[in-house]
Amino acid sequence: MILTYRAELLSVSHDPRDAGPGAVRHEPDGLLAIEDGVVIARGAYADLAGQYPEAERLPGLVVPGFIDAHVHYPQTDSIASYGEQLLDWLDKHIFPAEKAFADKAHADAIAAFFLDELLQNGTTSALVFPTVHEQSVDALFEAALERRMRIVSGKVLMDLGPDGLNDTVASGRAETEALIRRWKSRGRLGYAVTPRFVLASSDAQLADAGALLAEHPEVLMHTHLAENVHEIAAVAGRFPDAADYLDAYDRFGLVTPRSVFAHGVHLPERSCTRLHQSGAGIAVCPSSNLFLGSGHFDFGQADRHGLRLGLGTDVGAGTSFSMLRTAGLAYQAALAREDRLDPFRALYLATAGSAALLHIGDRVGALEVGHEADFVVLDAAATPLLARRTAGADLATRLFALQILGDERAIARTYVMGQCAWTRPSSRI
């Protein structure tokens, strides 16, 4: 069965930093044809209507489904936890909450809520931190399989974690390999070797994580890097002979083209050069960087080095599941360093940029022919203020207003593989 939709279509398939305005594809009156969940035609309605005359009209701006490049599902109930910077926040709020994921029923309940919250915010794909518990991955993948979402995750490795939230080198490897075998090639799922950060794992476990990454060329590596000045000082104390924080990972084989590092707020020039050489990338998380007092990501530095970037909410240090709001905060973080993030590049980072970072850019992120048909219908009149600001506005102004003023209320519908997976209860569509 072929599904067809008529709407205003917008996508940004390549970074405008490199590709220029030609990266933006916009059909003011477009048509999207989908078969078996995959886009088979896209273009101007006038050009395609003869082939697909029964298109359903979607009165909103259709963009690719958002792709969250860094988020923690076990921290859902810890969002908006008061008063601490990163390391103390982990000890006080996060580690106690994550211990509860030893209970599979608890993990199931949070995973279901978390994924539904993503869909409500227009997010259809994500790179997700679970916990150290094997069943936390099972719970997330089972819920994602049911919703047909594209989710990448992997058991957290932390043999130096607190009691009740740690593993061993042997158990970390055994559980990781079991999860890869159990979930490989199922649905739209992917695996990531996931050391929490260098302070949470012994040298032996970090070395084993590098070995796992080398032994499984289909998986990603997902961790944290240079987020907070106190964290960076602790890493320097642990690895006094390392050139910098990134070098502490590099010595264990964890800096590769398949490596996704969250944050990178405080990167020395040497780290940027090495990231570019390796092909590793950064998931920029402006909401959590502000909430934890970590600082603002340096887009100018990243661009000088040609770094690969995506965008992440980093819930629960991030304060919203909305990638629209996260894009707006990225604009503000850039401007704080006197850089300007235009709305089309922000959309790229939230869609095709994050897809490329997760090595799924050939399948999602740009709504091109051959891509899986994940998309979102945005309502620029979702609130009275948005409606007033965008009335009669051009495309760039509407998109920017959605990023600055929008949130989950601006998501009218979310589609997964061409099928509506979530509709705003008050939607006028």
C-alpha cells in the first residue's frame, strides 16, 4: 500500500556550514509518497499529483523526525533536580535513581513513558544511555521495537561505580556481548558500547571497551567528554600523563569514526584536531550544559576544526525532551560566544546532523527517496504568541520562531515509518 501526503516540506540534508544554502530543500506545496515505510517519491505537488492523486493534506510544516544524539532514559524521573553541578548531581540525584533499574518492571515502565515522551516531542530516533543493568537495555529495546522507533543504546560499563550500580570487567563484557547477540538486526535497533565516562571505569574495563568496539564493527561507542571543569580536573588527576581528557579515551582505542562524545564544552585545540582526524563527533547538549552550570559549547572552535556535530537533549540534566527547544538553546549558547547558529543549520543538527553522527544518515534525517519515512508536522500557530509571531512570516522566520518559542505544543503529529504514531490531542489537523 502506498501512502501519500501533501504538505509544505522542509529538510536540510547536509551541514550548511559546508554545503551552503543548497543543503536546504523546501517544497512550499510538496508531496511525499511512502511504501512499506520508505519514501519512494518526494517533490512539488504539481509535478507528482498525476501519479499520486489521492494525497492526504497535512496543514503544517513537515520536517524529518528529530534525532536526539544524547539522552538518558533512566533519568526521566530525575529531571529538574535542584542545586548541584555535574559530579555532585550524579552522586546526589542520579546514581540513587539508576539503582532502581535492577527491577525490570521499573525499567519497563520508565522506558515506555520515555519513548512516548520522545514521540510527543517529535523525536523518532535517539542514542540513549540506559544503566549498568542488562535488563535496562532489554526494557528500552522491547519498548522501541513495539513502537518501531530507531533507537541505539547499550549497557553502561562502570566497574568503579557505587555499590548497586557497578559491574566488573568480566560481567560487563559478557552482558554486552549477550545484548549484541540478542538484539542484533532486530527492528530498527542499534547497539553502542557505553562506558559512562573515564572516571567510572578501571583501565582494564576501558581497554576491554576498546576491544569490544574493535571486535564489533557495526556498533557505536557512546560516552561523555569535557563537560564540566570539575570533572575535567578529576580526569587530569586520574590520568596525569594524558595530554587531555580525549587522550584518556584514545589510549584505550575509544576514539574512532564510530565514537559519539556528549558535550565537549571545554576542548583544547589538540582534542579538536584529534576529533577531526579520527572522524569522531560531538553531541552538543546546550540545555544540560546551562542547567548544570557547565558552560557553552564553542561552535566557532568546532567549525574551525570541521568537527562532526549533532544535537542532544541530555535529559535528565537537560530540562526538556523538545528538540525544538534544544535547537533554540543551541542558538543562545552560540550567541553567548558571539557565533550565530541560523535556524536551518539548527534543524540540520537536530535531524540529518545527528543521523550522520549516529551512522544512520543513509536511513533517516532528510526525508529523501530511500529514507525511512519518519517525520513531524509542526504547527507554527500552536500558541497565540507563535501564531502572532509567524503570521505572514517567511520560512526562516517561522522556523526560528518555532525553535525559540516552540516546544511539544508545536508538534501536531509524529509519523514513524509513514504511520501516525502520535497526534496532539488538541490538534486542529
